[in-house]
Amino acid sequence: MKTDFTVNRRYTRTLTVSGLLGALSVVLGLTPLGFIPVPTAAGHATIMHVPAILGAVLEGPTTGALTGLIFGLYSLLRASSPLFADPLIALVPRILIGVVTYQVYRLTHSDGLAAACGSMTNTLGVMGLAVLRGYVPAPAALIVVLTHGIPEMVVAVVITVIICKAMRKSRR
């Protein structure tokens, strides 16, 4: 049976990690670090999905989804195209990053696979909805998936694996 101390320690840790990842999302959203301009069809490459992935792997789906919501809100608030001014496209895939990442991690216990799936949830969710809602033709969406989605996925996997390993090591 868990003692009150153990339960309180867990909540304190979850709250602390959630706050740190939320703050990281805010910093990424307010600076060019979160949305890196690139000369391609998408216009920006992002690493803003990484805090949502980390939140899901380290603390669970709620932390991941809430951190993803912050990412989505920044996309919506700084929308420079009708695509990201659409709340369905700006918010839903970003919230789902945390949910999908957590479920994959729970089933596989693989930080890397969970990060890859979380990253692809973002890319495929945004591009899929963009095509379904008529903002982007399917061939252009495929180019974005290939030129942005795959590199963003690789970066997410590398960062997630390194940070999760360090976080778990520090718990010992």
C-alpha cells in the first residue's frame, strides 16, 4: 500500500514535470526555436511537439495532451495561414500527440517508438486534416510529410530517448 508521502511525492513530481514542459512549450512558442523557418512548402519546421511527447512518456497522457494543447494554441494564435487558423487543425492533432505517444509507450515500453508515433501523429494529423478540409492538395501534403515529418520525427526520437534516459537515471 502506498503511503501518503509516496502519493504526495508522485503528484509533486508530476506537477513539476508538467510545469517545466509547459514552460518549455511557452519558450519554444515565443522564440524562433519552436518554429524554425525553412524554405519549403510548409514554411516552418517545428520541435514544439517534443515537450508533448516527453510529457506523455514521462508522466502520462494527461500531461502529454495538455502540453500538446499549448503547442496547438501557439499554432492557432500565431497562424499566418488559414490552415492553422482552423482550430480543428491547429489543436486536435497536437492534443493527440500526448495520447498516442502514451498508448504506444504503454504497449511497447520503447521511448523511441513512442516518440516516432507521437511525431507522426502531429504530422499526419495536421496534413491529413488539411487535405480533408481542402486547404492543401494531397501531393503537397505528401511533400510536407516527407520533407518535414520524417526529419522532425528523427529529431523527436533522438531528443526523447536522451532526455528520458537521463530522467530515469536521475530517479535512482
